[in-house]
Amino acid sequence: MNNLELMLKRNKEFAAPMPSLPQSLQTLKAVIIGCADMRVDPAHVLGIRPGEAVVMRNIGGRITPGLLEELGLLGRIGEVVRTIPGGGGEFHLVVLHHTDCGITRLAGESSMLGHYFRIPEQELRTKSVSDPRTAVKSDVAALRAIPALPGEWLISGLVYDVSTGLVEVVVPPAQSRAAA
């Protein structure tokens, strides 16, 4: 059995007792931004069930210009189908980094990382690719600096420890900007 055949077999097992998805999408009213690392599925790590939250993944779980573009498109889709809240209850952006992340192995690849973050190579130190706790703080700060995000949205930063399975709150939830 090849890999695709195995995945399709698993899909049939998954679909057999198919749970009904909630009619109202995003019951947790959250977007989780995590790493593409196959060991660290944010939905699994945080116990998120289908329909509860949007999970977005990229290399390092980082806030990049590309991810921000995707968030903008997601927000526009939400406006069209009225599922992404701008108000009406708590909404949470969660940045989830992890220990032993592959992006740390690229710390010496300044040209590649500069292109990924779309910043000059000399500014890469601000991205703290070698330290997930500092990196998550940097990414939360980047999100909080975006004036287009509603000020009442909560933003937090977490680090998942791949050796223990536990999540550490590095940046506690707080509004993206203080209320005026």
C-alpha cells in the first residue's frame, strides 16, 4: 500500500462515523497561526475540533507578509459570508510556535529568510528565528502593530514543547490595542 492509498483508507475510516459539522462556523471564534511541522498540528495540540477555529500554518508559524495577505482574504471572505466576527463576542488570534523548529536550522540562511519575511537581511535579528519564545513575542508585537485589526481582538503567543507535549503561554491574551 503506498502513502496515498493509506491516506485514502484512513479517510474512509474518518468518514464512516462522520460527525456533523456545526452550522455556525468558528465556534471558538479564533484563528490559530502555527507551524507547518508535521509533528505540531495546532488543531491536535490544542484539541480543536472541526468547525471550531481557523488554523493557518506556514514555516515557523511566523507572521509574514504572505500570512497577512491570507488573513486579509480570510477577513473579506468572513465579511461576505458573515462568519468572521468584527465584534459580537471575544475573538482571538493565537500565535503558536514550538521548540525544535526547523526554521532554527535556517538561521544562517540570511538571503532565504530575508526573502521569506520580505525584509532586508540586516533586519533578520528582529525575527529571532533561533528562539521560539522571543520569536512568538516578536510576532505578537507585529500583529498588534496592524491598525486594520479590530482593537478588541485578543492576541496571544504560545510555545509548544515537542518533548513534553505541553503548551506554555509566553504572551498572555490581551487586546490588540488598548480601548480608546
